[in-house]
Amino acid sequence: MLIGEVARRSGVSTRMLRHYDTLGLVRPTGRTVGGYREYSDEDIRRIFHVESLRTLGLSLRQIGRVLDDPEFAPAALIGDLIAAAERRLDRERELLKRLKAVDATDPTGWEDVLRIVELLHGLASPDAARRQQAVLAPAAEVPGPTLAEAVLAESDLNVAGALRWALARSDHDAAASLAPGLASTDVAVRRRAVLALAEIPGDDATAALTGALTDPDAAVSRHAALTLGSRGEPGAVPVLVRMVVEGANDVEAAEVLGALAADPVQAQRIEEALTGGLESSDAKVEVRMRLVQALAELPPALAARLLRQAANDPDPTVARTARALADLLNPPGA
């Protein structure tokens, strides 16, 4: 079969077929009397093999090695190709994010485009001070999605604080951009997400934080509980009580429980949780002491009554503390 017919049937141009011949990749086995290339069925099969391997990203040199060496093992080469493809995808994703960030600013001219590109370069700087300067610059107008992404990725505490500050003051739907961070397999990302959401007002942020109450990482669930409790969300009560029991930010947790107890319905729930801990047979002395101190944060009348009951604690120190706190809230004879 002559080269023109091969090109028509295979879809490979005559120019590329000649190139294959020059490289020794696919050499026609025959020549006509007039000197034209003549391809056998085996040559055509090799052409299709070459084209198939090209679709995997192999270079022509690699294809030649693969086809000419029957002992060539594909595993290592395929692994290299996968890694190269992943790098290309990463570059394309980065480019797409950058283009979307520029588009989000609705630039009116190329000066606007250059400004946002410079800002994005600043946010991607390896130098923490440079990143902080970029977000705090007077002319900085960082797109909301870009800010949220930077918040979830930032490990430097000062830069992270600046990013959260900027995000909380943007008109972007920050909660929607941050919420996916709570589902990350990276606990550091989830911690950054809950810190940022705590600074975002509104029902969407509250809903996202409610889901974080069951996070397996204690730091995430505790921060969510403190924030939700301060927003009057009753779902935070179990985690807040557990914080008191475990001695983790127990003073803050007790203060939030006290504020929640201003609602009579929540007061009863909180009373049951705290007194249940005091009455538990396996509660250690230090745990009962923290529970007694938490009782003192409740509304005065309720706190005094519960503390009088706690004054019967079998441990003398706990009992004395409860009695002293009750007397401060409601002195005898008052």
C-alpha cells in the first residue's frame, strides 16, 4: 500500500509518515519500481500501535523503545506518565483559578488585570510578610473565593488573621466557600475553616459550624461549640459540658453555658447536664470542682440553689467551694 493510501486509511499525514520513516520508527518494508514507499500489513499495524501509544503521552523516542524491546516493562514508564499528567493538570487548575480570580474582579482594562495578577503573586509568595502585605494593601481587592482559598491554605498565624479579617469584611458569600474546608481530610484545613467561619455572621456559617460539632478533632468541635453557644445555639450544649468535664477551655465553656442558661428551656437542659456530672459515681474530684465552678456562671438564683446542693459533695474541698460560691451569690439571711 502506497503512502497516500496509508495516510487516508490511518488518518496519519504523509508528512508524519515520512517523519516516522526518518526516525526509524515505522519504515515501509518495500519500495515500488519508481522508488515510492510501500507499506505492508505489518507496517500499518505498527503505525496504529504508534498512534495508540501517542495518545498516552509517550514521546516518539519512548514509543520506539517500547515497540522494539519486547522485554521493556511498562510499569515504570506508565507511572512517570501519570506523574507528568498530574503535574500538567495541576498547572492547568492553577491557571483556571487565576483566570477565574481575574474575571471575578470584572476588570475594565488591562491595568486592572495586571493589578490583580500582581496581588495573586503576592498571596502566593513563600514569604509570610509579603503575603500579609498583599492582603492588607490599601488598594487590595482580593476576590472572595480567592480569599477563602487562601484562608484554608495559610499556616502562618499572622497572615491567616489578616486573611480572615479581609474575608469577613468582603461582600462574598464566605460561608459557602469555607464550608467545604470542614470536610477536608486534612485536620489543619478543618481547623482553619472553623476559625474563619466563627468570624462570619449569618445562618449559613451557623449551619456549617453545627456540622462541625461532631468533628473527630477536639479542637474543631470545641471551637464550633464556643462560637455556636455564643450565638445562642442549643446544639452546642453537650460539647460545652464535655469541655468543662475534660478541662479544655472550661472557663470559656462555662461562661457560654451561663449565657445560654438565660433561656429557661436551655437552663433546665444545662442544669441536668452539669448536675448529672456531679452525681456521677466515677467523676473525679477535679472534674466535680470544675462542674461546681461552672454552676456559678448560671443565672444567680439557679446557681445558688444548685451550689447549695453541691455543698453536700463527699469531697470537703468541693463542698467548701460550692458553699462559698453559693454564699457569694445568695448570702445566708439575704
